[in-house]
Amino acid sequence: MNASSPGRIVLLTTSHRVAPGLLSWPAWQALHAADRVLCADGTHPQLPYLREAGVPVDESAPSAEELVDACAGGRTVTVVATGEGEPRLTDGLARLAGSGRVQMPDLELLPASYDLPGARLLDLVQVMDRIRAECPWSSQQTHKGLAKYGIEEAYELVEAIEEGDRHELREELGDVLLQVVFHARIAEEDEDEPFSIDDVAGGIVTKLIHRHPHVFGDETASTPEEVKEHWLRTKAVEKQRTSVTEGVPLGQPGLALAAKLASRARTAGLEVPPPQGEGVGYELLAMAVRAEAEGVDPEAALRAAARAYRDAIRASES
């Protein structure tokens, strides 16, 4: 230890989205090598694990000046940061350094744990849980009551995609995700068949793995068409359906419904011409079937034409 050295401060940050005690090796090295380890929060989730590992921790919140003094003589002080990241302390250290009147210790920011991809989803689940418990409106909602919002959010997502607005796309994806988490939270309270967001995620993970044998199994697929064949084949085994029309939601918009039925028939190798009849409905059906055969989404095509019509109306008004 050099008596003239200003020492070293290590600011150790951790993620609350990672299980306590799962720290990086450099973090454990810094903790064991420090002359002192400080933490302002006596309830910090890492403290029991640090003490179990033989790291003594002082539960104190020194000022910037006190911390600099504690490092005098070449000492190393490691600060286990709270969830806010110790802004009061770091701002104080910045002011001392900017004054030019204090010989500052070396300052190192050491992340001890990192968020994994998708970690913020844990925050969403926690926030939704609290809203469900404490919000007068959210606590009364049901699956049926929220159904209309799911439809609205899905359409707004489609609109953002078609408009090419990246900011809106990100926001609308969040709104759709909220519907999933909200419904899953409500489902936890069902007395007969409760399930959670983990059950929802686990189910789709299992489905994706099963329907991608070319990724997770021994099958091969080199084209999108072969991938679709795998998907339809495994789906048919799972559902054990007696008709290709099973599972097609009849409540969807008419053009989309007609195109979906035509797609199911074509994929199954069935040549079923649309029925003939009088009126606009049959004309639209024939057009939707033709569009699907040509690889055109009739709903998207009509929306694009409708936007052009909207623009023409606005132009005539100005």
C-alpha cells in the first residue's frame, strides 16, 4: 500500500433481473480484494450472498468526501450500488474532481451482472401484477372485457407496419404485448383452470421447437416453402382436425376470412371454386380468392386503396 496514493473506488452495479449471488468473476475478485466494501441499502438482495462468501460489508452511505478520505493511502473501497446507481455519490465525486482541489482516487465502474435479452419482460410482469392488484379499473377487467382492445391494438400494429413508422411500430408492439401479459395475469386468478405468463411462454416455446424440426431436429429445409410444409404437417398432427377449415376464425374481416379459406384449400390441394351467387358479397369473395391465388393480401390491398381514397377526399376538401 502506497501512503501517497489516492487509492481506488470501485462502483459495483448489479441487475435486479438476475438472481442474487450470480456475479461475474471480476466482481468477486474486486469484492475479495477490497479493503472495505460498502452498501447504503441494508436490504440489498446481494448482501446475504456476499456475507456467505466471506465478504464483510459495511452498511453505510458515506459522502463523496468521506469516501475519498477512506481511499487515502492507496486503499481500495468497493461500493455495492443500490438500484438507483448511487447518483448522489457519483455527482459528489464529479464535483470534487471538477474542483481541482482534491487528489481523486481512481474510479472504476464494474458491472457485476448483466441483463439477458428479454430481461425487461420481467419488469413488465411485475408492473402488471401491481396494476392488477392496485388499480381500480384494471383489477375489475375480464378476458371478455379486454377482447375489443386486443382487436384494436392488432389493427393499430398493422397500420404502423403498413405506414412504415418505426416509432409507432415499437409502441404498438408494446401495446399488443401488454394485452398478452394482462390476459395472462387475469388467468392466474381463475379458480378452475389458472395459468400464468410462464405457462403461456412455455407453451409457445414448445410449439415453436416442435414445428421447426429443421432447426431443432433432424429435418432439413432450405426454402420457405419447405419450412411451411414442416409447419403444416406438424400442426395437422397436433390438432387432429377433420377439415382444413377448422381453426379459421369466422369473426375476422370478410376479405381476410375469404382469403384464409382459399389458402387452406389451395395448400391442401383442393380445387374448390368459389360458389356463384347474386350480390356484392359473392363478387368480393371471388376477388378475394383470386387475390390469394396471386399472392396478394386482399385486406392489405383494400386498406392501401382506402388510404388513397382518403387522401383524395382530403385533397378535394382543401
